Amino acid sequence: MKISVNIKGSSYSAELSSPIDISITTNQDSSSIAWFVPRMKVEPVISNRFIGSVEKGGDVNFRNLFFNPHGNCTHTESVGHISNQVYSVHNSLDRFHFLAELITITPIILKEDVSKWMKKGDSVITLDQLKGVIGKDAEALIIRTTPNSDKKRSQNYNNSNWPYLTPEAATYIRKMNIFHLLIDLPSIDKEEDGGLLVAHRAYWNYPKEVDLKRTITEMVYVPDHVKDGFYLLNLVLANIDNDASPSRPVLYNLSK
């Protein structure tokens, strides 16, 4: 199935029959976790009058899910993640399809301390690595980091000191008019930074002139066979009233 779309005055054809799902499946046993949250828990609802498990003799499976979107799954977040007022992420999207650019970045290793929180040995994505790489028409940016493997589907990120964006890199992404930033890490910020979240603040320009329509999606996984370039992104969120929601970003190949 193909559709024709017009994006910023350019016509494209999108192949809908070959979706590229870059979300991570969440389960109780082996999916990725971060921020020291427990793995997702699934429990049948059981009462004196009802058993929510066919295996246990019930008529239907009727389960409660216990999880944290930031630590258990691919998720999309709004500026409400760092603001005093909780701004729900579902209010950040008034449409769900965007022209997205996928780029692959090999983080560089700092050879010396840069600041109190940017330390020698940290892996970072810098402004210089992004300059001239992001296309002017992109509305969304997907950053795939190397090394890359399907271990990202089941990675335990606790105490891993994953790569992160410098504030200058995050500011540049904002100034390139990227409204939806996606990355294959638990956060665009360092795991332990004393609560500064400088990349989040830079991308959202918080607390200055905040654009409430900007989002960040973390913990995606883009297989190596997916080539860098432009795609049609369908960014689907669970309609939950929270700063972050589980999400399922899906890419579609584009051709002119």
C-alpha cells in the first residue's frame, strides 16, 4: 500500500506495507530497563467474584500492568518531565506524522574533565558531530548510536553511564527546528548528573521561551539494516495524562 504525501512543498510516496517499528517490546523478563525501576509486572485481577486469568479458571484474561514509562519502555515525554507543572505529553501532539531524518553517530570519549558533571571517559554526542548533518526540512530527528546491536532491546542500563548529548548539541537540534527528538538511549542526559538535565533544558529552552509542542522519545532501537536518511515517522502514544507515555514510533520508506 502506497500513499502520496506533500511535505513542505515536496511530494513523496510512502510505502505503508513495510513499516519499520523502532520501539522496544516491553515484557516482564528481558526488556530494557533503566533508572533502577523494577521490571514491568503483569498481574491478573482476582476478587471473590472474578478471576482475570483463563489459566487459573477465569473466562477472560484481565490483567493489571505495573510499569514506569521512563524506565521500562520506549516512551515519549513532554517538557512536563522537568517543569514544575506537569504538562501532559498527549497535549504536545496535534498531528502524528512527520518528516524524520535518521542519522548514525559514534559518541566521542572525553579525554579530560570538561565540567563538574562532564568527566573524562564519558561518551558524548557533540555539536561538531551534528553540524551540517541535519537536513533543513526535517521535523523529527532520530539518533542511532554506535556500537549498535539488538542488545538494546534487552539492555540493563543501570550504572552504565550511557552516552549523552552535550547542552550545545541539544541547543543546536532545537535551533534546527527539530520538534521531535528520538534516541536509542534511556536519556539524552547523563545517567548521574546531579539532577541538572542540561540537555533536556537546552532542547526545550527551559524555563525561558518553552515550546510545548516539542517532544523527546527515548529507548528506541533502529537495526543496522535501516539506512540513514529521510522517513515518514508515525509517532503513536498511549493517550495517558502524564508527562511521559509509552510510545510506538514507526518509520516508512519515502521516495520522490
